Amino acid sequence: MCIRDSLWALSVDRTLLFSFPAEYAWIENHRWAVAAVCAVIPVAAGVYARDALA
């Protein structure tokens, strides 16, 4: 799922993002927020595995 979300963040069309009204300007950064939150899971898993195997 994280890979899919990252691919979505990279491939979403910029004209789609800028077609929203000004009151929804936050949507421009939504894709990067989703990718950042999604990246927390594999990073946390890696840290946990490193500590568990040490």
C-alpha cells in the first residue's frame, strides 16, 4: 500500500491539483503528507527489526 501511495503522489496530474477552488488549497500538499505518513511504517519496521536482531 505504501508503494502505491508513493506512486500516486509522484504521478498525480498537477492540473488536477490546481483545478480546485482556493478554499481547498490544502489539497496541493495532501499527496506529500500521505507519502510522508506512509513512509513512517517501513522506517519504524526497519528500526524495530534492527533492534530486535541486535
